[in-house]
Amino acid sequence: MRSLIDILELSTKELDRLLATADDIIENPEKYAHKCAGKKLATLFFEPSTRTRLSFEAAMYELGGMCLGFSEAQSSSAAKGESIADTAKTVSCYADIIAMRHPKEGAPLVASMNASVPVINAGDGGHNHPTQTLADLLTIHREKGHFDNLTVGLCGDLKFGRTVHSLISALSRYKNINFVFISPSELKIPDYVKESLRKSGIPFTETTDLEAVISTLDILYMTRVQRERFFNEEDYLRLKDSYILTPEKLETAKADLSILHPLPRVNEISVAIDNDPRACYFKQVLYGKYMRMALILMLLEVE
């Protein structure tokens, strides 16, 4: 039995296999309509979510399976003080696979150590979000056709952005990747991420000026400044509008730039960009469902 807590647990060969499966699901959905008949997915969401929870549930339903679970901690026995370990052991009696989101880093790992079914980390605090990274990778794969030789700009909240941390880890394994980190000084990429890149010899630059670097980018990954990660409301209000992508800022960007965003969007991408052919963030949502379908099949060892 295998779980997925960190994107680095998947080899590049396994990522290729998941991408190939997702491509096949897109082309031949009817082939997969009953692959998980009789199987149940439990979505244990201790933190609010729209896309991730519904994406997991849609994925399981489209595979012919069933779903159960809760969408907030107050709806679970955690409100009574039940431990993550006990919740995982209990839910293992009801479901064949678990998708878990939790505000505390490491909670899905604890669940995976105590569950008797596979556990998928659906986001743990500011740490990791591997299935969002799978959605990001499929988007890049379908837009660019490859992961090598790309300049990838990541913009906004790079300190608390778990989607950013996971995507950097995944892309770091491909050739000639160059990262550009764009953020206010208070929300810079953590030192441990930079140290890991230095050790691997992967080039990166840091800047506070999006317009100065946008012309060099193949991928622009926008993120929101996350109110829920701040202890101080004043700091949030001061930083929340640091970067707003507008049509004017795209004037010097490449014609084939791909703009990604893990969503939800607040105001960091103008709605005027939504109809620009470079905007990929709603495709990203759809691709997330297909990658979660592929992952569920892999972890349940369904042919």
C-alpha cells in the first residue's frame, strides 16, 4: 500500500506514467467510467476548499466510485478532540482511499502512518500540495509539450505558498530549468528552498519587480497573498495588492507565455486577462481532475 504526501515521492518515470494516463482519460473518458466501481474515497478536509475537494470527488465519481467525508473540522470528531491517528484508523474502516487537507504541516503524514488505506495529501499548511502540482505539471505538459529548458516565474506569496514549494520541487528534476522568484521582501521564498536549489546547481534569481522580468518568462505562476497564513491583519492588508497582473503588464511578455494560478483568485490577475489565450488557470482546474483520477488509479492499483 502506498500514499502520496510529497511530490518527490513520485519519480519522473511515475510522473510520466500519470501524465500519460491523464492524457488517455481526456481522450477516452468512457474507458475509465467504471474503473473504481465499488470503491469509496473519503475526503477529510479540516480546512476550507472548493476546487481541491470537489475535484477529488468529481474524479472518483467519474471513475465510477463513491465519496464520503466532511468539509470542515467542526463537522468531524476533531471538534471533540479526536487525534489525526484515530481519525485515520477509523476512516480506513469505511473507505478504500483518503484525501486529506489540514492546516497543520505533517498531519497527512501522520494519517498515512496510521491508516490501513492510501492517504493523499490534499494540502498541509504552508508545506505541500502534491496534487495541485500534478495539475500544474499536466497544464505545462499540454501547453509546452515538455518540462526542459523553461524559465519559470513564481509571483506573489512565495513564503507560505505550498503550491509554489511543491512545483519547485517537481520541476527541479528536469534539465535547464531557471526560476525567477518575484515577491515583496516579507514573502520571499524560504531559505531552505534556495539552499536546495544551490546544492543542485539550479539557477534562480529574486526580484521585487514583475515588469522587469516578465519578458523573459515561459511560465508565470501567480499566487494570492493568503490572509489565513498571516498572524497580523495589518501586514496582510499592506501586502495583499503587491502584484496585480493586468493587460498592460503583459505587453512585453512572450506570445506563448503560459499564465498559471492555483486559485482561488482574489484580485492578483485582472479579469481582463481571462480571455487572453495565454491564460491557463481555468484549464488548470480541469486538468487537476484528470490528474487526480490518474493518481487514484495508481494508488488503488487499478489496471
